[in-house]
Amino acid sequence: MTELTPQNVLKILHDKCGFKTNEAILVAVSGGADSMALLHLLTNRRINICAAHCNFNLRGKESDGDQLLVENYCKENNIELHCKSFNIIEYARDHKLSIEMAARELRYEWFNQLMEQEQLEALVTGHHGNDSIETFFLNLVRGTGVKGLSGIQYKNGKVLRPLLDFSSQQIEEYCNIHQIPFRYDSSNSDVKYLRNKIRHEVIPVLEQMNPSFFSTMLNNMEHIHEAELLLEEVVEQFREEVLVDEHDKVLIPISKLNLYAQKKTILFEVIRPYGFNASVTDDVVQHLDGLSGKQFFSETHRLIKDRHNLLIMPREEVATDHFWLEEKQIQSPVKVEAKIYPKPSDFSFSKDPNLIHLDADLVDLPLLFRKWQEGDRFMPLGMTQFKKVSDFFIDSKFSIVDKEQTWLAISGEDIIWIAGHRIDDRFKITNRTKFVLEVKLG
């Protein structure tokens, strides 16, 4: 086990965290043993540092005691300190977050503001090896990909964590040896929180089974992280060579996904950024050979299993499924304009699928624009028999998304136009037409 010394911490900062000596840094200090030890380890090491403390007011006098300890220590050691008080309960309620997630959001938002304000290059936190091991088991219980099993990383953007090689026991011993004051957070003993349950009930059993459990787990997570990097290369290659990004949606060809023996793992890594978890990934893979139309949802996106592709697109909170159009222009939900004029002697048919001409005397205004419904039928231009709109979609190779996004123009009870594709033969311009109804989409 690596000895906890300023020299070793500085070496980790440089070698594993990518820290440059001339960078000014912000140290997050809670008042606990890990952050107080970190502050001591970095003080007077020819590093330009300042400290930041968050008071979440969750433990009454205990929270105020934490802040007072940090303030006194920084004053005695000439360390610049920034403190901020938060109403965490109100924020969590307003944003429908757990207390833990609300605290994390507020903490890092403020840290980022401070770093920009004070022109600091990095944020250094006191996360240690035990934190990383607990995170491993948290993710294992909740379900995760390879990334979640590699523990906490030394560097994540501008956040640096140079204490990951050390245990909580080493850190407390360092504080005691150097007479560094620190506070115990009483909430860390409450096993109603999953992390605390893992810390106090699960890990002690594993330590009994393996006295070298801490070192073993650090090695395990290092190996998993290396496997994660290999997987990232494969996934990135898959994204570049297979995925099709069509602005508002992402398309994954099922035939190409099926070429990979590890398709479930690759698919999970591809769809994870869109909020889909491992359980949804399992369901998607099970339906790859099933019928089209199956949909899967995350909080922000939906995934549709089409005939040949998986389609990922943002969820729409409110969808308009119909609107009316008189002889005028509208802008929403789509831009459509209509006008009527006498048929000119030199009239010529439009070749633009989004611009149509119909016999105005055969059409009842206003036009209803709506989405496709089961049982819809029309008489496609050039035909003398009715055809189901669903069959027209199939023949035209419409995807599920194409069907959802296509508007039908309705006169009375008749479909006169599948917008952007085909008009109904009964409403076409003929030699008998006197007035032209022109409708333009987009």
C-alpha cells in the first residue's frame, strides 16, 4: 500500500491526474478527515491553492460546526477560503431530486462558478480508495456497464482526485499524526442510505474474507478500467462506421449490430448517453428479430424498433395531432399555406411533392390536417380503386417515424393528400377545373 505523504500525493497529481505545477487550484473542503488531510497535504507545496466549503444546513449545529472548523483552520494557515450556504431541502423539492443529487448539483455548479471567477484551472477533491470501492458496489447493485465498475477516476474533466490510492484509515491516521482537526458526519453512520449500508455491513464481511481486500479491489478496478478503454475504442469505431445521425434522430442498422458477438454490450454503451439503462438494453436485444413498432423509453428519449433499424429520438412532451387550414398560412406545428385562384390558360402541374394543385370546387374548406389512423384509405393519383393508407406506407417503405411525422389533408371525410407524397385522384386538376386550390407544405 502506498504511503500517504505530500511527495506521493504530488506525484499522483502530476502522473495520474495530469496536474501542471503552475496551475492554480480549488480544494473542496467539507471538514471531514479526507478533505482536511488533502488541504494539509497541498499547503505550502509551492502550489497556488484556495479552498471552498459548502454548508447545506442539513444537520443544524453540526453543519455550522463543520464550517467553523474549516474557517478557523484556513485562517490559521493563511489559506483563502470561500463559503456558501444552501437551502438544499427546498432545491431538492423544487427540482424533484434526492438530497444527495441536489447537493451534488449545487456543489459542482458553485465550484465551477468559483473556478471561473478566480481563474482556477482545476478542482481537487478528497475522494479516496474506499469511496471508489463503495462506488463499485453501488453500481454493481444498481446495474451498470463496464464504466460503472472501474470506480472513481483520478481525473474527470477539471476535477482531480489524488487520494484514490489511499484508504480512509490511512487518511485518519495522517490527521492524527499531524494533529489536523476534522469532523465526523453523523449521517455517514445511517445505514438507511445504500452507500452507508455497503460501507458498514457489506465491505467489513469481505475484508474478513480477504485481509488484502482494499489492495485487491484497487487492482481489480484498474484492470476493469483498462478493459473499459478497450471497449471505448470498439464503441467509438461502431459509432463512426455504423451509426447514422440524421439531426433529430439516430439510426442504428440492426443487420450491422447483429454482426457483433458482443452486441448487447456495444448497444448499451451506444444508447446509455440517451438515458437508457442495462435493463432496457436487454429488452431491446430480445426484440431485435421481432415485429416493427416496439418502443422503449428513457426520461429524455425513445427508441423505436423499426423493420431494419433502431431509431433514437427525443421524447416530445406535447404532440399536436391535428390542425385546421383555411385559405391562409399557418406556421405551427408545420408551415402550410393555401390559396385559391382562377385556373390560368397556361397552367402546369407542380413537380414539387410539397406543392400541390387541386380542383378548388371539389374541396371543402377549412382543410383538416391530422395524423394517420387505422382504417384510413384514399384513391392515389392515377388509380381508380381505393388503397389503405397503411398499405401505401408499406409500399413506399415508410419507417415508423415517417408514419408518425406524415400529415394527411382531409376535406370533409375524404383524404385528399398524403402531404409531401401523393394526392387523391378524385380531386386532381382536369379540363373542367375552373379554380385551383394551391397548398404548399414547408
